[in-house]
Amino acid sequence: MKDQAWIANPVRCRTAPRLSVVVPFYNVADYLKDCLESLARQTFRDFEAILVDDGSRDQSARIARAFCERDPRFRIVTQENQGLGPARNTGVRHSEGEYLTFVDSDDLVAPHAYEAMVRSLDETGSSLVGGNARRFNNTSGVRLAYLHRSIFTKDRPATHILEYPALALDRMVWNKVYRRSFWDEFKLEFPPIRYEDYPVTLKAHLDAVTVDCLAAPVYFWRERESGESITQQKFQYGNLADRITSAEMVLDLVDARAPELRDRVHRHFTEIDLATVVQAFATAEEHERQPLVELGQRLTHRLDPRVLAGTSSYDRLQYRALEAGDVDLLRRLAEFRAEGGLTGGARARRHGLLPWRYENDYPAAASASTMPRQLYRLPRKELDLHTTVAQYRWDDDALVIRGSAEIRHLPTGDNSALRLTLVHGNHRVTLPVERFTTRDSHREQALVGFETRVPRAALAALPANVPGVTIRVDLRVGMLRRSGKLRHPLPGNAQNATGSWVTDDTWIQPGTTGTGEIILRRMLRPVELTGATVDDGEVVFAGRIPATLDGAHLRLTRSSGTVRVPVQTQPEGERVRFTARLPLPELIDTTSPDDPFTLRTVRVPSIDAGQGTKLLLATGLAAPVSVVHKDRVVTITRSVGQYVNIFEGPMRLRADEVQAVGDRLMVRGRLWDDADPGVIVWRRFVDEADHHVDVPCPVRRVDGGWSAEVDLTDLLIGQAARQPGSDLLADWTLWVLPPGDETPYALAADPFLIARLPVDVDLGERAVSLRPRAGRLHLEVR
């Protein structure tokens, strides 16, 4: 059937729009309205949206038509189902804009995205522009997209893939705006397969004269709780076949036009796509296993053997089994990984004849001759130190740190010894250590836990030129010794540590370096917020800055721009006290919030004294300060590093406090008005499906707030089997079901609450932990 245009409003402006937005859709009734709303909220108004109905059988077309009737910039094209790539091609044929972009119908676009991208192309004349992306859903919140966070690290106008090779891994088409003349000149078109983005994107990067890169997030990529999307069906054979076909197209392009990108692209396909093929053996039906072998061999025969040889021992074992066609070993290895066998690194076993040599305790081939024994060998360098920090706590005399330390692959018992040392330059301070049994990285009980105390006096005595101190860990297990820096803070308190004054002028802030090492940062007379109040419709900020920064301004920065706020100052010795007043309406943005999912904008205040900006440390806040203005909530709170953040968003419930007493868990927060807050439930999704189980929590109004209490034993009834690759029996998320037809949402936790988590409850045979995950509350049952 030929595609047909259906136009809700026949009266259209004859002037071609500057931007054409192509939105194919197929059976996405649950998500399409939100996607189109994010387009309608764009601050760039001169666009057309071509909605391509690819044979939908649900209510998607009705939703699209209603949008077309409401907004003449939207029009619909219908066709029989052909798949995403052909549907995009149909949308291109019906588009008229100077620029061209694509949106997947379950995703969202940041409100300022097209304004920023079109402006960039107008200024540079580049062929295309790409921006950063975020992943999101309700239960996991909003977080950085894996590849995009390492590619779009800063603004790079008028660059090129051969100048900036990281763009070789920029696989997606939807975080970009293309010049339409460029698209037509090089005859860009999507192939009729899944994973159609990468061949088109790479060709565009190679054909482009120049490319603009934007660090700001422009696109929000949905990760469905239901597991229905193309990428979440990744282990299905048809999906994998298209994935390999797409990879072959990309490899052909690299070989023909950009051999200098070969190593980077081959490593990427080895780590991502080939790893997905071999992992599919864990769930493949028997009749699919031999075709899977052939599929994997198609890719390995194209990949550089040097790249394959540089992978982990486990991956090399899988790839050798793939080459040998050992279906049984491939299945056993994939099941081993899926069941969590690689968590913390597989356990080591001593060589039968050479006791000083270790081997990985991987599943073995049925025949010893099938796989070389050396593939199981565990290099001693992989028996490395692994540490975590679970909690920081300040008392009168010291900073108390609880964590774990072990040597990967080895059990830790009474034959071990642990030493911790505070390090700054050549100076060393030995710290006291108390050890205890807790779960190790293999989720087994072992003598890996420790608690140490860092004296306030030692921190106060640091030389003035020392910006921070680290902690050295020395661990012996048997005759094996390993040393390194304390690393890896766990979610909750350790990643959101609270600092403290150790002298009148010196603040110590626990944090991490760029390489993950724990550092206790020393801040001498930091720029700080000592208080925040609301007075007569204005937010009043009070703080202190060093006297050298007198004459400064307060800057409020959001992803879409920055405003300057004048401050009033008063000298106070070596410091200056300041106040700044900002009317509440200037903090409200209902039409174009930066986050199209939460409909929230985050502003980061800093002090600008003409010598660069300095973030405001939240020394004077022990709890969030919130105020309602015209159906929006403004909250002054803290960031991960205890700097000040200002959140502005809709009047949704928020968790500010939790309390566990016996078998009962209570969550509390503020009520913003007298309206019905709705129903609060603990929810878990079943078998990666839309089906979910809810356990309601009675909601009570208490002193202008709400509280929701649950009997934790109710969350232990009817549990599913252990989740693959995990020791979790269930993962519950706290949801709000608003009254009427409002959309349910997962309850967000304030950062001050996150800094007090996790909360652990022992229920006998089961353990329950309340933990934060991307700002959401999760109850994990083990």
C-alpha cells in the first residue's frame, strides 16, 4: 500500500518550515502523547512534525490525529507496516524543512534542543549537529546514556569524525539535526532492518564537511519497564541477525573509507555486539543454537584477531567455543554469566599440578581437548585489590568510614590482615581498623568488612597547601599481598557524603577523584551557602565568600542558559557575608522545563567574581527548603558533592524521611496543598513485562505532610525466583497513583534523604534494603 498523507488542518502555511521532525510510530499508545507533547514544548517554533503511522493497530493513530487537529504543525502519513527504517524514509519524502531530524515515538526531546542545534548549524554551516542524551524510565529515573556521556563531553563546533574519532561510536540517529541539502546530496536512506541507525550515522559522519557536538542533553531515550523495545529484545534470533547485518555494513564503510577508525570500531563490536550474540545462548531454543553459532562466526570472521585476543579471559573462552562450534559450552558459559557467575569476578581455583598458579572457575568443555587449558588461566595481576565505601559518619572526634576490602577471586578469612593509612604527600598516618563479616563481591559472607576512624585532629593539622588526602589499603590473604587506594563509594550515603568543619576555616568534604579514588577534600574558607529562606515572594540566599572575591555576582546555571543575580555584601574579617534575593517567578518555567520526563529544571548556583566561577557548598543546609508558587515547587537542596542545587517542577510528592521499626517501614514527605494526594504503592514488575504487582501503603496526613507505612512481610509473599545475574528475589519501587487520569509516577527522594540511605532490615531468612537508584527509592529483597 502506498503511503498516504492525512492532514488534520487543510489550511497550511505555504512557507516551508526551517525544521522537519520525522516521528514514525507503531503501537505506542502508552507513550506517543508524551513524545508529541515534548515536541510541542520546543522553544524553537518553526518546525513541522511528520507523524508516520506504520500500520498501528492500537490507539496510536487516534492520539496522533488528535494532536494534528490541535496543532497545524503536526501532520500524519499512513502506510502498511514496514518497520522503523522504511517509515523514517517515508517521513523524509514528505518533509519540506531546511533541516531534518528524527524522533522515536516512545522518547522525549529536551525543550531547548532544536533551538540550540539549529542555532549551531546556522553559526557554523556544518552538515549536521549532535548532542548528548539521557536514558530514563520511572523505576530507574534519569541517567547518562552509556555511549553519549563519553562522546559529547564538551561543545565541539565544526569538528569531524577523523579529527575527533570518538564519533565513530555515535550510533544513534535521533540526537541530531541534519542539513536537508546534505541528506539529499549524499542520498542517505535507512535500510529495512533493525539497528538501522549505525550505518546511516557513520556514513553521515564520513560524508560531512564538519560536524557540531553539543554537551547539553538534547534527547531523552526511554528504557521501558515492559522490556518491549527493539533493543531490549536483543537476544531474539531475528533481532541478532539484523544486528550482525548492520555491523557488517558499518565494517564495510570503515574498511572502504576510514581504516584509521578500524581498531576503535572493531573493539566496540567485540565488547557490545559479539558479546550479545554469545550471551544469547543462555535463552536460545535448541533449534536456534546452530544458526546462532553461524551468526556469531560471521562477525568474528570480520573482526580483527588482535582485538579478540585483547578481551577478558572469559570472553576469549566464549569466542574460542564459538569458533569451535561447541554449542554446549556456549550455553553453559552464557548461563553461568546470566546466573551471576562473573559477579565480582569468577572464583579462583588452584592449578591441580602447579599450586602457585590460579585458574578461573569457569564451566569446562565436556571434552578436555575441546578448549586449551590456558584459556582458564588466571593471571596474577587479575588477583587485584577491590574495595568499597558503604558509609561515612562524623562524630565528635573523627570521621568514621565503613567499607570492604578483598582480593578479587579469593575468599577472605582469618588468614588475612588489613592495614589502612591516611596519605598526603610523603606523610602517613596509620588508622585504626576493626574488621567484621559481611557480603563480599561474590555475595558471600566473608571477613571483608572494616570500620576505621580518621581523627578530626589529623585532618585539622593538614598543611595549608594540601588540597586533600587519600587512604591507602594494604591487604594480605594467605601469602598474597595487594595494595592500592580506597575506592568505589556505594549508592546512598557514600556517594552523597556530608562534610564537616574541622576548624573554623577548614571544611572536609568526602568525595571521589575522576578515577574513583576516595578523597577527603580540604576546603579553606570555601564559598558557602549558610542559609536559604523565602520572604515575601522571594528566595533569599545567605552565604559567605573569601574577602578576595568581594564584588562577585551569583550565577544560576541550567542546561539551557545562565542568569546573573546581584548580591549585597558585608565584610567579616577574612570573609564577606552576602545575600541575594530572587523573585520566585524568575525561578518558574512551566512551558519549557529542561527535563521533559520529570518536567523539572535544575539550576546550579555559583559565585562569579570575574576570575571563574565557584560552586556554593551547602554548609548551612541540613534539610531541603521548599516553597510552592503557582502549582510549581521550588526546592533548595544539595547535590551529590554537597553543593547547592535548586529544583523547580510540578507539585509531585517527594520522600524526605524514612523510618524502619521492626517489620514496618514508613516513608514521609510534605504535602503541597489540600488536594487528594492519591494512592502510594510499592510496585515490582514481573518477568520484564507490563504486568506488575502492587502492595498499597495506607497514606495518612500528619502535620502538613504525608506518611505511608508498609508491613515489610507483605513484600515477601509470592516472591518470584531469584533474578538472573543477581541474588535479588524482588526489587520494589515506591509509586504514586494520583487521583483522576493523571499519570502514575515513581516517587523521587530528596538528596538529603539519599545521603542517609541505605536502610537495612533483617527479617530472618530474608534481608530487605531500602536503597536509592537515580533518585528513586528501591526496596531490594534478598
